[in-house]
Amino acid sequence: MKVILKQDVKSLGQAGQVVEVSDGYARNFLLPRSLATEATKGSLADLQQQNVAKAKRAAEARAEAEELARRLVETAVTVRVKAGESGKLFGAVTNQQIAEAIKAATGIAVDRHKIELTEPVKALGGYAVPVRLGKDLVARVNVTVAAL
């Protein structure tokens, strides 16, 4: 019997997949627990429409993220902090400070968790800070750390 999985099932597959299982397994386990529905012509057509809509939403989100990445790459951001005479900072520049500086410079709100600093910024100067905008899309924002 062919069924469409509603939820991820460990030994069968992921939600939305069409799989072939034995009749007893489908009737006695998958269907009563609402883990799957029987794959009829109508349900397969609905699944196909859902997949098309999902792909369209993903493409729109990707295009939006690429536009955001383009705008961020073109932007130079300055963060002003207290620093000693040797150029060392009193503390470090945080993701939150960088996110606030990006918002002040561009008006684009970036979640601080998407800013991926490999090491803390503890000195004055320029840095290319990666901002993760999608699964495989990273924009590098030019951040200049200057003294007050």
C-alpha cells in the first residue's frame, strides 16, 4: 500500500514522502496514529500542489535573502567603543553592538544570533564580519571599530 507520510517516521522517511509499506503496517500502525494518509489520486495531487507552493516560497525567501546580502555587503558600518591609547578595547565588541550598528547605518534589523564572529573583536580596526542570512548564504559586512 502506498502512503503519504504526515510526520517523520524513523525507519520509513520524512514528512511529505510517498512510501510503499505493507497493508498491515499501514492499517494497524501508521494510519491509526495519524503518521500517514493513504496515497490516493486526490491526496497525491494535493501533495504536489503543496510541494510547488513550498518551492515557490523557498525561492522567494532565497531572492529576498540575496537582496539583503547585496545591501549588507555594500554597507560600511562603524562601531564606536572605549579604547586605550595602544588601540586595545576595554572589553570586546559583541554581536549585539554590531547588529545595532547595522540597524543604525542601514535600517536593516539583523538578528544578533546570525552574526558569526569567529573570535572576539578586542582591537581597533576594520573587520569583515560574516552574517548568515540563509542555509548556505553568508554576507560579509565591513565593520570598522573606532575609539570614542
